[in-house]
Amino acid sequence: MKVEILGCSGSVMQGYNTTSILLNRETLIDAGSVSSVLSEDAVCTIRHILITHAHIDHIKELPFILDTLFSSSAHGVVIWASRPTLEALTRNVFNGMIWPEIRDLNARKDVITFSEVPPGEFVIGGFRVTGHPVDHIPGSLCYEVSQGGSTVIFSGDTGFDSALFDLALSRGPGLKAFFVDVSFPDRMEKIARLSRHLTPLLLKQGIDGRMDPSTRIIAYHIKPKYLDEVVAELPPNVAYIVGGEVFEF
């Protein structure tokens, strides 16, 4: 499984892109930074887009991805999300005012499909994928993605969610990486809890030394303004990313 970090920051600043993670060139997790990072040819290889939730930093380049695909001879693309997220996209983005409605875009060329993430495991792009609810806004999902004997979990935005940590811990050594939201430094725990994000201390409490030592724990969605503080406070077994990294699992 090739994992390319196109963007992973919790807000936009010069040199920092919001969340988009590309898997094996064809499957995308979130659409915060894609068309501004990838070439047109690379965008046209994307076949599936998994949206964790409807906040703007996770969807802001989705219209431009679809515009590139619609304007090319590329294949269609399936956008996967929870029902509340799909409804938010339809009502607030693809509504004929902010951006054309999907039915209008597909009237001449059937390119775009909105699909609700089903309960349990489903298969896309050679991956086995499961969406799990997390504690952020209604409809928020983390994604558990498996290929061969490797599993990776991408938390999306999340507050302190025991079910998420229990999920990661239950996967044992088969879990190769756990990408987890750590947006704020410890001094901002109150804001983190109100906005349903994590701090280094909350992450430490969640994993509580129980994670299999072979699993790579990787903090992302760090607010660039607080990057140095967050990095200094991360537990020693937790790495972090800022964008541009490439992993093989």
C-alpha cells in the first residue's frame, strides 16, 4: 500500500496544505489539497474519494477535482461518505449556486457518483475499506483500509473517542499505521475538546502504552500555528507529518 501525503494540516498557511491522502494513486482520502498539488494527469487517475466529513478543509478542492475529471476523457469517480456528509455536500456545495448540481454535471457526461458508505467492509480499488463513526461532527468517519496483510487507520478529525482507540488496539500487529488527529497543543485542551479534536496528552491517554510496538502512530491535522508546540509534546513513540511524505505499508 503506497500512501502519499498531499496535505495533512489543520488549517491553511503558506507551505501547508489541508488534508488529502492518496493511496496507490487511485483512491483518495479527503479532498483538501489535490488539484493544487497533483498534475492534471495524476488527478485523472483517481477513481474513488473517501470523505471523512464535510468541513471545508477536507472538501475544498473536491469541486476542482471533479472539474478536471469532467473536462477530460477520464473515467468516472465515486465519492464515498456517510449519509449526513453526502447530504451536506449536496445541500451546501453542489447546489447550483456554490457549484453546479451533480445531476447537471452528469447530464451530458455521467462522471460523478455519490455513494453512501455501507455498514461493514466494502471493496474499492483493491482495498478492503470500513468506515467507523468518530466523535467530531454528525456523520464523521474514520477509515480502516486493508490490502494483503496490512491495515492502516486514518482517523479523520476526532475528539477523544474510546471506540477509535479500542479499534486501533484490537488490530494488533496487523495494524501497520495509525494516522491520528492531533490538532492542538496541551495548553489548548479545552478548545480541543469543544471542537472535538485531540492534543498530545489526549492521544497519550487514548493509546495508554497499549499499542503494539510494531504499529507506527503518526500525528496529523496539526494546526501549523502550533506545530512546534504539538511536536514537542508528542509521546516519544508518535511521529508526525507535515505533507509531502510517502509511505509503503
